[in-house]
Amino acid sequence: MRASRSGPARPVGTAARGLSWAAMALLLGGGLACGAHEHGGGAVADHRRPPADHAGGGHAHHAEVAGEVLSLDAWAVNGTIDVVMALRGEPDTEHGDRLVHRRSTDGGRSWSEEHEVDLGGRPMHAPHRGMDPQIAADGDRLLALWTTPGTSDWGIGPMATSFSADGGRTWTPGPTPADDGRTDGHNYLDAVVDDRGVFHAVWLDNRDSGARGLSASSSRDGLTWSPSRSIDETTCECCWNRIYAGAGGRLDVLYRDKLPTDLVVAASSDRGESWRRVGIPGGFGWQFEGCPHTGGALARPAGLPGELHALSWTGAEGRTGLWALTSRDGGESWSEAHPIGSQAARHGDIAAAGGRLVAVWDEEARIFTATSDDRGTTWSPPEPLSDPGRQATHPLVVASGDGALALWSERGEGGGSTWVARRLDA
């Protein structure tokens, strides 16, 4: 995901005017909108229901996808948006879950036909929201990553990849980025492309100490990978990680630490050859032995190489909720935390769309958004994006070239679900 890994876009207005979005929604998909570890079946979405009105104007369009949507990830650069989603296979048949790709070249206004990613005989292990197969792109060069079944206590195995050189129309299975030879748990993956067109991947793995750790590797062609580098020897076991690329070979990873269970930024200034722990966005001191199943997000505005914006969720007593923070020194120090939404706000994402920051999150089964036009100092009031009466979860947001695009999955009243992509224009 990310979700917030995109090229430059023009500013889209000011927070002082509020969120007068001219919105368009594309509902693509059917089946179950999975939260973490939810894999039960569901009724097929009713694509005949009339378009829904949304706050800020606009309406919803419906188009059917052949399968239940289990996961969703998006990558965007200058108005070209690539999406991968896992679709449930046919029950009681030999056809397993499928990974499919779609592309928009007009900022999410229209989408290509579906192309299936070649898994190379390596099926996905239980894809679901929060542990989604990932996509990264450099022009027509695309990399897809996912976790396969294996020998861990949870049935998790090594990573697998597939590479496309023609914009996602055809795919070639590739090797795992990890070189540890383990079959017991590479998951919570993410990938990014740097300013030289090199792919970088991060993932959680098992260590001989019994702890879970965070590792990274890089590839110029998506088919051969550098030796794995350890970023942290001990991390949270079950929260998504996010990697971001900046100018001059700078890489940043946002991940959840272990006791205290706060989000941490690690950075590389040499294109992934070495890593160091940089700072803690929030520093809540949360002591938690369980699995939050919630990561965070970063955004890096164009033209401001030392500036980072974070969304950080914590369950710390008296601080539970989602918080926005800003760093002006590459993540070394962070501003005071600004609450985003209510205490029920949880899964969030953030993107820099020109001079505007756009945050999205889920809260009590609805998707909300807020914006900042003063580099994170103040934020507009929350505004709902999703329809009431539907179970919406795990939103993403990317710059769309002339605004932003929010994406999420949701389940309808009859048990079916949709993938929603909604343009947010000034």
C-alpha cells in the first residue's frame, strides 16, 4: 500500500474552504470486504442498486468484478494508478484465489480491463485487508508481491513475486526477495520504486531468536534481488509496514515496534544498503503484548526533502485513536500529535496531493477524510466519504495527478461487498 506513494500533483484548494469535493465513485467488485483474518463467504453484491449520493456531490457507478474481493492495494504516479486485488476462487473447485491487476491512466476516471497476475503455481496465503498483496510500478514495469502458504504455526510461508514489462497485460513469475531460505513466515509486505527505477521490498520474517524482525531487499529488474538487509531484529508480529522513496536514494520505512508498541521510522540514505532507526511519530509509550493488526502511513510532499507527515494509530490508555504528526527534519523529531477523527478512528492513510495533505480512515464502518493546506499544522473537520449502512474498511489514498483518489472495500446490507474508488477533486 500504500498507498501514498505518488508523483507530483497540482494543489487542489484550501482547507479554509472545507471539503467541497466534486466526487466520482467507481464501485468495482463483489463478495466479502474482509477485515483482518476474516475469510468467510458472502452474497454477491447487488450491482443493480441505484447510484448513491455522497457528501460533497457526485454519485456512485457500479461495475462487476468476477470474484469476491479479498484484498486491495494501489500505486500512483502522475495520474496513472495501478491496482491489484485478490479475488476468491470458486468454492469446491480446483480454482484457487486469483490476483488481478487494473490500471487507470486518467486519475481514476476509467479503468482497464482485468488482467490476471501469473502466480507461477505459488498460491496466496489467506489474502485479506491489512495483509494485502502489494503493487509497485515504474512506468510499464510492474512488480506484484504476495505471501504464500508455508510451515509457520499460522500456515504462512515465503514471499513470491511476479513482474510485468507491459503495463500489467502479461506477467512473469519471479523469485522471492528474501535470501534466508525460510518457509515459516514472510508477510506484511510492501514495495516502492526509487528515483533510479529500482524496486525495494520490505517484509516481516522469523528470526532464530524466536522474534519477528523487519528486512529489506532491492531489485533493478524485478527478477534478481540483492542480499537481504535487516532493519530491526524485533518488531510487532502482525501490523502492516510501509516503505517510501525520496530524492537522492533516501528510503523510509514506517513499522510498529515491540514494547513499547509504537510506530517507528527507519531510514536508509544509501538506497537500502544500510538502515538506522530515526524517530518515533507519536511516542505514546504503548505497552501491548497482543496484535493490533494496524500499521500507519507516511506522506512526503514534493520539493520538501526533509518533510514527512505521518498517521499513527495507538491503543495507549487515554490516547486511543488516530493521530497526525509532522517532521521537518527527516523523521528525527515530530510535532505534537493532532487527533484525526474520534477515538474509533483506526485504519488510515495519507497522501500529498500538490500543496494539500489528504487523510482517509475508517471509523465505525464508514470512511472519512480530512485535509490540511498548511503542511499539517491544522486540519479540516472530518467529512464522510462512504454511504451509511455499509461496512466500509481499510481506505487508501493516492495523488491522482489533478487531485486525490480514495479507495476502500465495503460490504453491503445483503452481505456482498464492493471495491470503491472515489475521486476527490478541488
